[in-house]
Amino acid sequence: MLWSILKRAPLIIGLGLLAFIMSSCTMLGLNYASLETDNKPEAMPQIQAASFEDWAAGRAELKEAFETHIYGPWPSGLAVSFGETRRVDGALGALGVLEETPITLGTGEGARTFHLAVAYPAFAPAGGVPVVIGQTFSSNCSAFPAAALTSPGGTLCDGDPMGGAIGVVGRYIFGEYIAEVPVEQYFRQGVAYATFYASELVPDSASVAPDILAGLTGEDGIAPTGALMAWAYGFSAAADFLEKDDRIDPDRVAVFGHSRHGKAALLAGVWDEGITAIISHQSGYGGAASSRSTAGEGIRRMTNGGRLTPIGPAMPGYPHWFDPAYASYAGRLDELPVDQHQLLALLAPKPVFLGNGRRDVWSDPNSTFRMAEAADRIYKLAGAAGLDQSGMQDFNPAGDLAYFLRPGGHGTDQRDITAFLAFLDAHFGGPPLSQGQGSIAAEH
Ligand code: GCU
């Protein structure tokens, strides 16, 4: 009996492995996003507005619908205060200056403080330089390795947490710029770069986040119920800080996030009028991809987790990113009163970059393009260029819905950075920026 089982072991293991690969192709980045969009369902609910004024009149109600059914409330009026700014001497050499400021959201026991690191190019035109505010998975110690910034534990960074073997593997899988900021490339284009660690504001943990969110009470006792909204509010607080800085041009403030932070970047762009451009890279489900699409992650996996195979390890879900109402739409998505083309349309006429990887089907590049196609109508009504490209592979950085698709999977690599910079150049161009091009800012 035992022998007959042992004899079959290679077959059983082989079949198990096959089942594992087949059931996880999308998550493991082994298949390719379809480039065909005409044969897919139309974006629903249809956008009906006849003019931009008509659309603008319904904006508040639509934002409220997104809050009620997906993201939970924007904590309007939640107190924001800024601590003392500290200069991190010599961190960027002759290229520019690195500073760090603690930002506190809320008051009393529930208040949360995170550190915003800001790299200013030495090139300092009158009127200030544009800025990108990034939000990341790893701490500021990895964003600017070697700089004596404050670690999430409150002590000074002691080396790069992405410096060892984990970092090598992480960069191999998720790209060389998954954590580190290529600051020299931004400076060469005359752009300042600010960054913060989202988990320092609200930990990315389903067990810890809900209590912390409840402590962040804004006007009328309204607290966020989803981490994405709180992280988006963090973007907004950082933008408030930078808009008061005369080294920064307040009319050219972009937010950047990858994946879950790309979702938060979209929300920040909708709820904070002062943010002028959005770089939302591989934001996927709950971001720019359709909630009704079945190609990628899907609502059950996102809000409730799943298993790699019927016998494989459990995968965590991310219920804490959303209001609990969202999970209740599993199995009845046709009843969800909104979809993500409307979220993109709420950004009109602001320029938005939507980054995608052809093998990152988990983030659903196909439905992301279709959402942009459906939102384009409102951009055009607003007199903006909108989605000004003929298909998923025809990236036009000057479009206001600039959809970018590169080969490869989920991560941030040089191809992405080059595309972000092309988008920033197209939308934030102008005299101070063009003076900064072509040579290192510090040389001016
Ligand atoms: C998971 C999650 C995605 C998310 C991604 C990320 O894969 O399922 O929704 O975008 O993590 O943040 O990298």
C-alpha cells in the first residue's frame, strides 16, 4: 500500500505543481494582458453628463457614492500640523538638499505622525520647482539609502533595509526603483522629490489599521474607515506643507504611488483640489481597473484573501484598505452603483498617468485602458486632451489620461521612471523646468 503511494508520488507532486501554476498564472505574472478592448463589456454605469457643467454639478454626489460604497469617508477637516524641519547635511552632495519634517494628522491620543523627506535640487528658479510626492512600501531609509533620515522606529536610519539579500531579490522581482528614489533623474529635469512611508501613518495591517483609523477624527467626528483614504489624506497633508514652501511651485504638485499607493494617489487627486497631477502606477483593482472585471485580482481576493491552490498556503486579503461596505458587493458587482471610469472622470481635467505591465494581469491593464476610454468623454467635455492615443501600446505622455504599457510584471524599473519623467515634462514643462533639463541642476 505504502509502496504504491510512493510509486505515484512524482505524479501526485507533478499534478499538484501544475494545478498550482495554472491556478496562479495571473498572480505569478505568467500570462499576458489582452490588447483587445472592443470585445469587452461597456463601462457601467454609463456616464450621462451632456456638458462639463452638468458633470461638475453631480461631482459631490458621485464622490459621496465612492465614499459610501468603496473607500469610506475622506476625513474632511482632520487637523494637520507640521513639526520642525531638519536638514540632513551632505546627504545629496552638490546635487541638492535633503530635509525632513514630521507631519501630524489629528489631535490627542489618536494622532499619527509620519516623516516627510524632501529632496530639493540645487537649481532654484524664481517661482519654485515642481515636486513629486511619493508614498512607499518601505521606509524613508530605503528611499534615500545612506541618508541619516528618521526610521519608523524614531531612531536615525542605520543602513538600508533593502541593502541585503532581501533587497537584491526584491529589486530583481519588483524593479530597481521599487524602494529607492532615482533623485538624480528627477533633479536633472528640475523636479524636487518628497516621499513618505505610508505605514508610518497607518500600518498596512488588517488587524491594526481599523483602530488607528478610528482615532483619526476630522470635522463632525468623521474618521476614515479605509486605509487608502487615510493614506490619500497623508498625500494631501504633504501637499499642503509643500505648497507653503517658496522653493516649490504650488501649481505643479504631483503625487506618485505604485500599486496600493497608486490607488491612494488617485483618491488624493480627486479629494484634494490642490494636487495638480497624478502618477498612478499599476494601481489595479480598487484603483484604475474596473471593479466589474474578472481578468485580475477581483473583489473576493482583495477583501477576503484566498488560497494559491485548494491545498496551498492562504493569501492575505486587504479588507482594511476599504470601507467594509465594499466587500459586501462580492457576488453582486452589477449592483455596485459606481465603477472606476467615474473615479478617473472625477479627476478631469487634471493630467493622470496610468502605468501598466503586460504580464501584470493581476492589476488588469486591459480594464484600466477601458476605464480611461470611458472617462475620456469628461476630459474632452472639460476641453482637455484626455486619452489621446490609439491603443494600449501607443503611449502619449502629453495626453491627460496618459496610459502606459510596458512589457514585464509588477514593479518600478527604469522604463517606468523614464515614462514618468516624459509625462512630467509634458505637463510640468515651462521655463524653470526646461532650464533644468540636460544638465544636473546643481551646475546652474
Ligand atoms: C497585492 C494586492 C494588490 C495591490 C498589490 C500591491 O498584490 O492584491 O491589489 O495593488 O498587492 O500593492 O503591490
